[in-house]
Amino acid sequence: MVGRPIILGIVGDSAAGKTTLTRGIAQILGPENVTVICTDDYHRYDRKQRAEIGITALHPDCNYLDIIQQHLALLRTGQPILKPIYNHKTGGFDAPEYIKPQRFVIVEGLLGFSTRGMRDAYDVKVYLAPPEPLRTRWKVKRDTAKRGYSEQQVLAEMEKREPDSDNFIRPQRRWADMVVSFYPPEQVTQDAQLNVRLVLRPTIPHPDFLDIIKRSGTHAEPAVRLDLDRDMGKPVDVLEVDGHATLEQVQELQNALCSEHPNGNEMCNNVEIGKVAGTTGETLQSYPLAISQLLITYHMLKESKA
């Protein structure tokens, strides 16, 4: 279908970094060109009902997966949907929202790859897989600051959810075109930024990173590396970008990715790309995050030209 929306699926466990990744991608593409949908809105039960039934939000039976699949099919053909809204602060549901898809649609959530029908709706599929200690830290920080929970409540809920994470969330990794894993460096200092490990599966054509890295020259401590590896038993390329990388070290990579956009220089210089909150609340520039956002955007723009 000519001119249909390009749909990106981002899946990961709770507080895996989906919203941060999504925000930067939307900024690069232009917020006016992007429709963002969170599949949390399709919960079958509110917070009180889940407690009474004894089911977690991560379980497929706690979500209207059939409606998500139906809505994705409609969005893919450019048709509007009437989307439910789950309110994370109240634990209940608000009035539904009329959504008309823009040129790009980003669908992020817990169970977005769990059915064949949903997977077939995406042009690009990304799975977020931070180490569990890091995800725990992120979830405690978010849920205590924004959702009114105590640290003990958050940790207890994560323990309760762990079987469903293992059974239903992590297995979706196998369907992703890219697996994005932010992780701390071995030598952790107060201002140390996270590295990223990007697993690149041959399900979509990635840029020639080996050639790009060669063009960028050599450094005493290379902050950008490309290796061959295996993920879930299958061969993959792995691109790693260190948190201590400088602009000079990632410039060739950024330029190659930005060249796909008609306003490439403006895209690379977008002030929102790679922005992340520091330990004391200050805003930091993360090149690993920026490269991740730019690479995913590269694939979305490639699909839009196909």
C-alpha cells in the first residue's frame, strides 16, 4: 500500500527504557509526524481487579491482545482507532481517545510481539534488554517518583511479576530485528554513562558498520566496536558503543545514519537526541543512546522509501 504509515514496535519489560528510546526517535522524525501508542492501555483489568484476581499486568490473559492486533491492522492501512486509556496514577481507565495515524507510528509496551498478527504489522521490531539490576534501579526510581509507590512495594511487585516476565516478556526477544541493551561500564564512577550493546539480526538490512568504523580512523581506546556473535543460538552482528565515547569517535557513525534524512545535519544536531537524566537530576548527553535512536530511525526512514 503506497503511503501507508511505517510502524515501529518496541517491546521490553516494565521500566526497560521504552519511553526514553521512543521520545528521542519521535523528536528526530518530528513529533507532528509520529503517533505513539502504549499497549498498557489495553489492560483487561484495572489495578484493583488485578489484585482481586491475582493476575499481573504482564500476563497475556490480563490484556486485550486481540484488540491490539485489530488496531495495529487498522493503523497499518492508515485507518483511525478508538484507543482505550489506562491511567497509571489511578490504576483505572480514562475515556478512550480517537487516534488517527501519522506518517510514523511507534507502538511500545510489554506484549507487542506476542502474537503472529501483531508481529506482522510492524516494519521494524526492537526489544529492550537491560541487565535486571539496572532495570530494577530504573523501576524503583520511576515508580516511587511518578506513581506513588514505596521502594518496598516496587520490589515486592517485581518479585511477584518475575514468573510472568520469564514466561511471557523475555521470550519475545526472539522476534526482534534489533536487541538494545544498555549496561554500566566495568569501572563505575559517579558520572559514568551507560554503554550500549546492539544485537543486529539479518532480518532487516543494516548499514555497513564495518566500513563506517574503518573510515572513522583508529583510537587508542576504541569506543565503537563491531563483532560477530550468537544470540538465542543464531549468528548476529553486535555493535557496541561505550558511554565514554566522544563526538569525534561516533561522528562517522552519526553522519552515516543521518544521511538517510533530507535534513540530516539538523537531525544529528537535534538537542533532544541522546538526552538522559543524570544521578542528581541533571540532563546528560549519551552517545550510546543517540546512536540507538538514530539507527532505529534510519530503519524507519528506509522502510518509508521502500
